[in-house]
Amino acid sequence: MTGWEREERELTLAEYEQMKLMSEIVSDNTSGIIASVTEFQKDAVIDEYTQQLIEEGLI
């Protein structure tokens, strides 16, 4: 391929403000979001391991 293609769209002022607000919220809460996901993953792994132990009759 020797060319390039670009898609473009204009936002209304309301759409832009909403996008900017969401970006700020995510940016401000990044560490909290990561901690929540990490805690959820840890809980899921523990639950899965516990289920495996139960199925094997070890618990």
C-alpha cells in the first residue's frame, strides 16, 4: 500500500466538553481504577483456586 487514508469528524461543543470531562475523570482516577481492577483480579484468582481445591477434595 502506498497511500494513506484519514477519517475525520467534527464534534459539537457539548460532545467535546463531555469527552474532555470524561478524560479528566479517568486521568484523575487512574490509580484508583488500577487498584480496583487489581483487587478484582486477585479475588478472582483466589476464588478460582479455592474452587479447584474444593473440587479436588482438599477442602
